[in-house]
Amino acid sequence: MTTIKKATIAHVESIAYLFNSYRIFYKQKSNYKAAVNFLTERIKKNESDIFFAIKDNEVVGFTQLYTTFSSVSLEKIFILNDLYVSENQRSKNIGADLLNKAKEYCLEKKYKGLALETAKDNPAQKLYEKLGWEKDTHCFHYFWSAK
């Protein structure tokens, strides 16, 4: 059975290993200490909400939500910025459990909704669509990089 919990400072070191693996997946250099520091700062400053999955006393997945705002609707929304499940735990509904927890939390906070961005070739798109997420086809996403 999988349990989903909201992270506190006490959970950071347990989650940081997966967070570091997530960053490596996206072609970043391994840096466990930086992962711990980043997550600690987000929680201390109340800048993100992190949920993590535990199975057989092991942290096997996490998702991180950031609050932003919709000027048009005058409401808060969450950006589901990070979602990661250990490779050996994929296809076991852990990703779905984390996504559903994010939806539940969004409703609890009375936010407008959740937004996420994913790579065009990410197979998780099938899971998102299965769980009721809709692909945005009426606008483009742009990014300007200062680095």
C-alpha cells in the first residue's frame, strides 16, 4: 500500500535523494547537498507544497507544487512543477496517487486549478489525460533564458 504525505522540514533528507534523481533525469549534475538545501528553503519560506509517496517504508515518489496567480480570473493556481517516481516503482499507480493528491489539495485550498508542463515525448502524458488533465492547444508556451 502507498501512503501520500505532505512534506515538512523533517522529511527533506528522505525526499532529497529522489529529488536529486529527478534532476539527473533532466540532465543535471548530481548534487544531493544542493537538493537538500533547495527543498529546505522552499519549505522554510513556504514557497512550495511537496507531497511524497511511501511504500514499504521507502520514499518512492514526490510532487512539488508552486502557487501562482491568474490575473484574468483573479484566482490562485498551482503549477505542478515536479513529479517523479522511482524507476523500479513506475506503472504501480504511484504517479496517479500523487497527481490525485495534488488535485485534492487544490480543491481543499479552493484554487482555480493545476497547470503542468511536460516534454513532448514524456510517456506520462497518457497518465495525465487518463486522470482528466487536458492538453492546452489554444496557446503556446514560450521561455526566455537569462543564462
